[in-house]
Amino acid sequence: MRILKGIQRIPGGMMIVPLLIAAIINTFAPEALKIGSFTSAIFSNKGLDAMIGLQLFFIGTRLKVRQAPEALKRGLVLLLAKWAAGALLGLLIAKVFGLGGVLGISVLAIVSTVTGANGALYLSLMGEYGDTADSAAMCLLNIHDGPFLTMLTLGVTGLAHIPLISLLAAIIPLVVGAILGNLDDDFEKLFAPGLAVVIPFIGFTIGAGIDLSNVLKAGASGILLGIVVMVIGGGCTFLADKFILRRPGYAGAGLASSSGNSIANPAAVALVDASYKPFVQTATVEIASAVVLTAILVPFITSFVARRYGSGKTSEPPLMQGAAPGAH
């Protein structure tokens, strides 16, 4: 049986197939992934952090000092593009329709989900289509996770902060890998196969935290929110990638998703601003729906963009060619 070759023919298949299998299991038999010991350690949602940590370490061993400025530039541009998309859309709708929003989607739901992105999904897609700098850009893109950008946009940043220790914890695996890889090229050769190995595990652990029934619970408004995230949020990052960074656009497309952590954003915002409490329950279900839809569809979108405009795998990174950063 040629199962692997069949999976590889599917756009983003090495991640999306394990993701869907895990999501189906988690929807209909969630306890099967929570029996404990080694099974839960690598197949439940609890394993996601460890898998991402490994991937960041492997990426670090390939990141050379001369590539660091390019990685930071890409991360900053894409971070600002995704944040601006959600912030401007949320503020516009608030001005016109009020906090209750439009078509059953509140301003809280829009800002909470459009400003963020699924970092694990992005990393997996960059492992398949991107180069080292694309993946290393995740150091800045990690700011997408959690309620920080949502609170910043809604004007309650006095009570929101990202602890320094959390930022350090997010980048230490990458830094350790980069130190080893720059000291000795043999470390890069040793850990290079690890990037491909962890992709299906990351896909499975993402899926292990997805409940497909959330799509039904949220109804049309949840589906519409997912479309807004991909079209407006992903559209802005794609355009920024293509016309500001002057790159193929696949990295921007890879950020057209909604972060799983954004499901908790409405409740976090309501804790510091009670005026949002009436919207928390509906927004939470709608965001969960958007997370499911974007996790399934964004790999296909990214694959299409990579095939249409090129990817980091079809040519050497700019800095490796000796070209100017960002040139193509």
C-alpha cells in the first residue's frame, strides 16, 4: 500500500491528514487520546508545545547569523499586517454598527480572531513550503498568541502585558539551535531530518484540540467569521508578503488562520472590561468554529499560492544567493 505517497499528493497532506484524523477522534471519542502515559504525551493536544519546541530547535540549527535580520523583517511585516487587518475591521464595524457588530458577529469576535493566527499551523506549512527565515520569523509572530493584540486593539492595554519570561521561553529552543548550528555545521546536518518528522505530529496534536461539532454550534455566523479571517486577515498578510516583502506570498497565506488560543480571548477581555460580557458566549463559539475551518482550509490555500507564485523550496533563500534581503 502506498499510503504515504497518497498523503503527499494532498496539498499540505503531511499535516492536514493527521489533523483531520485527530479532530474526528477528538470529536467522537475524545477520551481515546487522554488515556495517559506516552500515548497522551505525543497524540493528545498536550503534546503540541513539545512538538513546536522541537521544530523551533531544528529550525534554529539551520538559521545562520546572516539570516537573522531577514527573519525579523519578515516577522515584523506579517505581524503588523495581520494585526492591522483585525484592528481596522473591528474599529470600522464598531463605528458603524456598535459593539454588537453585524450579521451576528460581534466586534469582540472579529478582533479576537482576525488579529491572531495559528502559529503551529504556520510553522508546519513553512516546514513544507518555506525557508529557514520564514520559520524563524515565528519569534515575532508568537505575539499573535493570547489576548495581547485583542486588548491592544480594544484600548485596554493598561491591563495587558506579555511577561518577559514567556517571550524568552518561546525563543530559547530556536536560540539554542542557532548557537549550535553556527558553532558547528554538523549539528545542522544531524537535525535536518527532524523538520520533516515533526510535521505530521504537529498536525495530529493540533487536531486533537479541535471539536468539529463547534462548526454546527456556531452556525452560519461561525462559518462567516472563518471566511472573514481567511479573506481579510489572510488577504492582508498575503499582500504584505507579496508587495512589501516582495516575496511569493506563501508565508502570508500561511497566516490566514485563526489561533486556537483566541478562543479564550473573549473571556479574557471581559475580565478587564465588563462591557464585553454580553458577547462572550456567542463570540467564543464563533471563534471556535473559525479555528476549525481555517485549520482545515488554510493548508490548501497556502499550497495553491506556493504552486502559483513559488515557494521557499523552489529556489534558494535570497541571502543564500547573495541577493539583497527580500529580493526575488
